[in-house]
Amino acid sequence: MLRIFFFLLLLLHGLIHLMGFVKAFGLASVAQLSGQISRPAGVLWLAAALLFVASALLFLLKKEGWWMAGAAALLLSQVLIFSQWRDAKFGSIANLIVLIGVVISFGQWQFNSMIRSELEVFYPVRPPVKKVIDTEMVATLPEPVQKWLLRSGCIGKEIPQRVHLLQKGEMRTEPDGAWMPVQAEQYFRVDEPGFLWIAKVQAAPFVQLDGRDKYMDGRGHMLIRLLSLFPVADAKGPATDQGTMLRFLAETCWFPGAALNDYIRWEPVDSLSAKAVMHYGGVEASGVFRFSPEGDLLTFDAMRYYDRKGGATLEKWHIANMQDSYRSFDGVRVPTRSEVSWLLEAGDFVWFKLEVSDIQYDEKLTL
């Protein structure tokens, strides 16, 4: 509804500018404009009208760069309004609304441009080395991990090197905070472990947070911006490096073949659990995977840094995969619904509930 309103505002505001053109060329009587308008100025009124109409159409078609035409129209329009201030001053109200839309869209364009640039670096042109998983490769792993890989359908398939998935869900920032809807997509590299997670969080009506969590070259970086423009969080450093590594390790549930890479070492715990120790880029982190007797991955537990006002502290981080949510994507059986929690002294804090709607591997992945 808001989108239609803004489109109509751009369109009608543009058409109103035609009055200056009509008056300048004497095409009709325009009582709303009492001042004189020269023909060269009339051409500018026409140009402003065309720019607004063009920006309206580009906005309606969801073209990311519509704001460029909108900014040009806005600037020209306001100059013309100043020239006819007595009669046209209320057009500044419409221009103010357009300015808000232009600024927000510029922020989204800038944020998305950053993501595209990072993806170009993240996914190099050179093709990754292919490895087909066989029974000999998994024979040395702890028994529950072997069952997991067999149950997931990985045996006989290549270890995926690139993964793309779509997510939806809800999150909150405090134990008693309101749940906020989330739409996200995530890109993974498996040969050199890393990910880019891009999310849109509806914090309140008309208030959107844009998030990008990055793990690349062994380093993490969480960036959150209000309306794509104003930084809300910009976290990096050793604690973030460890946290993003743990996140990558936990999320191998969506591409189980990654368990066979050299940067992960497995240690047996019991008949249903195994500890994974990941070492990459000079950083080490570990967590315990727990499986069902059939071999489904149920939970992941690790000690991860939890941000507090007084400074980050190591707390238990817990992921529970819903066993009834397992689906197959390209023949690989994975969980599609999970809950992410902090197990704190004050009580358990479930902060993220997510659902995976689609997964693409390697050649089927489209950017």
C-alpha cells in the first residue's frame, strides 16, 4: 500500500509540473501560477515533469537506481518552486516526502552495491577442486558422524564447494523483546570456509534493519544498518572471528560434506555425539554435535562470546534442529527449521527462529 502511495505521489507531482510548461508556452490558462514564466523556464518545468514520471515508473518496476532520476527531479523541482514560491510553495511538502524516499533508496543501493562487490571477491572465477565422497573417506570419523553423512545422502556425491540458501524467520534482541520478522539469504564457500549472510529485519512499521554477517579469510564482520544508512552495529575482532567460525561450523548441517574438509577435526564423545574442532586462519573454535540414533543432526552446542553492556562473556550457544523439518535438496537430506538460543545463568534465551526454504549447490547456484 505504501509503495502504491509513493508511486502515485511521484506521478501526480510530476504531472503538476506540466502547468509551468503549459503557462510558459500559452497552451492554456493556468490560474494557479500568477507569475511570469519564460519559455526556457517552461522547458525546465517540462523536464522536471518527465523526470518525476520516469522515476515513478522505475520505482514501480523496482529498479534499484530509480533514486537517481528522483534526485534530479527533486533538485530541479525545488529550484522551480523557489522561482514561483508564492503559488508553488506547497510543492515543497511533496518534495520533502520524495527526498525521504530518495535517501532511503540511495542507502539500499549503496548497501546492495557493497554486497555485490563482496560477492565478487567471495566467489572467485577459478573453479573449485571437486571431491566425491566415498565410504573410505568417512571410515575414520566417529560413528555418529559416519551415520550422519550416510543418512544425509552424501555418499557418492561431490563435496559442495558453493552453497546458496534462502531463509525466513523471526528474531529478538532481548529475552522479553518483541519478535521481528526476518528475510535472509546466505552464500557459503566450503573449500576455503566462509559465508555472507544478508538479511532484512522489520524492526517496526516502516523501520527496516539491513544486516550483513561476513566470515571470510578466517575473519568475521557483523554490520547492521538502520534503513541501510545508519550504523547500528559494526562488530569485528577476535570475539567476532570466533563467533562467525562457530556459526559456519554449526551451519554445515546444510552441506554435510563439509565435515570431511581438513580444517575440521572430529573427536568422539559418545554413541550419539561428536566434537568438531575447526582451525582456520589462525583461529580455533569447537562445538559438540548431537545426533539421533538414525543419524539426523539434532543439536549443536558451543561456548561463544555473548555481547553485554559490560563486555562480551563466553556463554553456551545452542542450536536445535527440528527433526520433523528434514527435507532433501538435490538429494541431500538437511533440517529446514532451527532455533538458536543462549543458555544463560538467568535462563534460556531463544533469540532466532529460522526456516530454510531453498538450497542451491555448486552448478545449480545462481547469483
